[in-house]
Amino acid sequence: MLLYSRYILRTFFRFFGLSLAAFVGLYLLVEFFERIDDFIEYHASIGLSISYFVNKTPLIITQVAPLACLMSVFMTLGSFTRTGELTAMHAGGISLGRIAGPLLRTGLYLSLIILAANEFVVPSSVKRARHILATEVRGGPAVTYKRDKIWLRHNEQILNIRLASPKQQTLEGITLLTFNDQFRVTQRLDAAKATFTDNRWLCRQVVFRTFDPASGNLTSERNLAQKMVNLPVSPDDFKIPGSKRNEDLSISELRHLARKLRKEGYNATRFQVDMHARIAAPFACLVMAFLGIPFAIRKGRGTSLALGIAVSVGIGAIYFILHAALLAFGYSGAFPPVIAAWGANVLFLLFGCWLFLYGEET
């Protein structure tokens, strides 16, 4: 590695370490004040409290690393400009591309590290933190969500649900069988989807059949656009031990579940969006590193720590708001999952290109 590259990276990692520690510390401080009432109310031990925050830290690092990367690039080049070192590098024949190269490569490496963490570290640590808070601190059962292949029996009814989404309060692929005392089917209801409304389920694309209990022959069949049904379940009934929420799933698990549901004819949009978002989010480090270069050059000698913090937080807030909005459009089906997940990265990358071009013109 060239001498100037080592110098640039040494300066970058000094700012990156400080920035990452500051952002993680602020995040943990907010999390502490949100959870302190639970720890006090349930008399949680200090060791248990520390274990909770330790398990939350990998998720926090992956979320704030792009902000730290942006601030570090901004401060690194800003400090070089303020001290005249950037001018000296240019005078020595080192182009802006060669100066930015080590920073962009580092942004790419950080993105790949976070991508690996999202696959192998973050899901298990998030699940462990949730378990500590819900079970070991509050003393409740180990509760998460079951999502598919559900069979339930209630009195004279058997209910089969292909896919349950408790957070969205929806069911898909519903079959409800009603029996008589001789365990003969008298009614069968099939519905493509149901939404929980006013303590009842609004079923859509319903097929309602009745049968002769003696012979088992079909006596009537009705097709309904929608029908209110008193299913013997509520969204809370799907909170049972041993399953996972989307936040606890790795990228490969999300991909497997999305493919399985799509192959069986069910709506897998939410899982596809989450899968692509889990892949796209780490590359915000690379995008932020790229975006920080023209910002630092344009500010020149006016770069300061306060300005670096303000720019980083401002750009980061805009990025996360845009990213969340695009994901919401993806969940609703308005945008394809790939566009919803990668849209914010592409838009900010184009904005960085515009800053470069505008800076060259002026």
C-alpha cells in the first residue's frame, strides 16, 4: 500500500472509530432510558441489563455505520483541505480519484462486513435481546410469531391457515371445517385472505359449501366476494414459542421462505422486500463514502466538527426517511421489491454524481 493511502486510511479510521463510538453511545443512551422502567420494575440484575444492551449492539452498529462512514470521509478530506494537505497532494501529482480510492474501497469493505453481520450475527443477537427483555426480565413466556402451516381445533371446528401475519393482522389460505357430533363435515369455508376487523375476520374470495351429514354429498356452494366470519382465533393467538419474526431471520432464511410461499401461490412480497432490504442496507456505507467526498471538497476550509455532525445527521435522516418510505411502497406492492430496497441507495448515488459534476463545472 502506498504511503499516502496509509496516511489517508489512518486518518479515516481515527475519525470512524470516534464517530461510530459516539453514534452507538447515543443510540444506547436512548435505548437505556426507554428500557430503564422495565429493568427497575422487574428488579433486573445489572448483569442481565448489560447482556441486553450487549446483544443490541450488533444491530445498532449496522444501523449507524453508514452515518459514521459519511462523517469520517467528510472530516478526513475536510481536515486535509483545512491544513493544505489536499493541495499538497494535488501538487505532487496525486489526483482526486487516487485520493478517494482508498476511502471508497474501505466503504465497500465495510459494506461487505455489515452484510455478513446481517446474515450471521445480527439475527441471533436481536432474538437473544428480545428473549432477555420478554422472558428473563419481564418473566413472560418465550413468545414470538408462528407464520405458516397452522392447524387448530376449536369445539366442532378445524381451522387450517397457510400463512399468518400477526403484525399486519391478516391470514392467507384459510380453510374452516365444521363437524357434527358424528364427526361428519357439515360445512366448509375457504377464503383467500382475511383481515381482523372489529374482533371479527373479514374474509375475501370466499367459497362456502354445505354437505349432507348422512351421505357426505355437496348440497350447496356459494362464491362470495367477502364475508364476515367468527374464526376461533385472533392475531394474538399466533404468538407461540419457537418461531421467528422477520427481524430474527437471516437473508438466506428470508429468501427460502419467500421462494416457498411464491411457489405455493401465496403473497411473498413482504419477505421479498425484507430480503432485498437486508442486502441493500449495508451498501449505504459505500454510498455515504461516495457522497461525503464532494461535500467535503465543496466546503473546503469551512469544514469543522460541528458541520460534519450536522451534515452527517441531516443526510442520514433524509436517507432513512426515504428508505423507509420506499419500503412501505414495496410492502404495499406499489414498487417491485428490488426497487423498494435499492431505491434510496441509487438516488443518493446519483445525487453524489451530480455533486461531482456540479463541482467540476463551478
